[in-house]
Amino acid sequence: MVKGTLWSSVARIAISIFLFFHIVAIALWCTPLDTPLIAEGKSFIRPYMVWSGLFQSWDTFAPSPKAVNAYVVASVITKDGVVHPWNFPRMEQLSFTERYYKERYRKFAENLQDDRNSALWPDVARHLARLHNDPANPPEIVMLIRYWSDITPPLNGAHHSERPSARIFFEYRVTPEDLK
């Protein structure tokens, strides 16, 4: 019986540490202040928050809302030269129900285009190559393309939309090993 009690105590301590860490990490991550201590804490927990998907961005609302509408698409070019477009889900093109289930893709695509996350780009390209893998016509190149347009206030009550700018921010040459 002593062994069961010891195990129970160890489990309680481990769960308490786990909960304490996550409460502190999420509170630190969501704090809108930019003090040196908070900035250092955020940089320390950033890899874990991004890896686990617990990161959050409040810049939609404050202190300065986003001034750019940006999204990512991919193009997979197969051996015969055909370009296969692949779109990450975009919230404005989904129903309310679909948005609920696919919000994580918005966060992923939003963070994917950030140069600080360039380590993800080869894995994303390999994944897209596997999605388009046809042994008779294998993918050869995967390009990740960023589209963006400035969000400007309406003029005289009229909204104007500009054609988004585009830039290939990553190009990947697919190898046969990538398709396994």
C-alpha cells in the first residue's frame, strides 16, 4: 500500500508542475506588456508554445492592429510541367462551422510566412509533394507563395480593394526520398 501512495504522490506532484508551468507560460505569453523580463520569458517559452500550438497573437486588436492582409498558397510542379495549386484554408472563404474546425490552419499559415519559422518550410514542402505524389508524374518543385495587400481605411465611405502583391518565399526541389 505504501508503494501505491508514493506513486499517487509522485503523480500529483507531476500534474501540479505540469499545470503550474502551463498557467505561467500562457499568462506570460498573453501579457501585452513589453518589458525586458517578459520579452526574455517569451523568447524562452516560444519554441514550446509554437510547437504545442498554444501560441496566441493579440495584435488583431491592440496595441496596433494588423495593417496587412496576407495569406499563403503553394504550387506543386510535376514532372510534366503542370502546376497544381494548393490553398491553405482561408477563414473568409469558409462557413462559420468550417472556420471553427480549421482555425488552427489560419494560425499555422500566418506563422509559416514568418522568416523566424523558416525551419518549417522544407517539411511543409515535402508534405505537399507527398499529397501530389503520382509515380507516373512525380512532383519536382514545391513553391510557397505569400500574397499580401495593405489594409487601408475607406475613403469617403467607399472601400477600395487593391490586387494583392505576391512573392515566392520558398522553393523546394523534391527528391525521390521525400516521397516515401
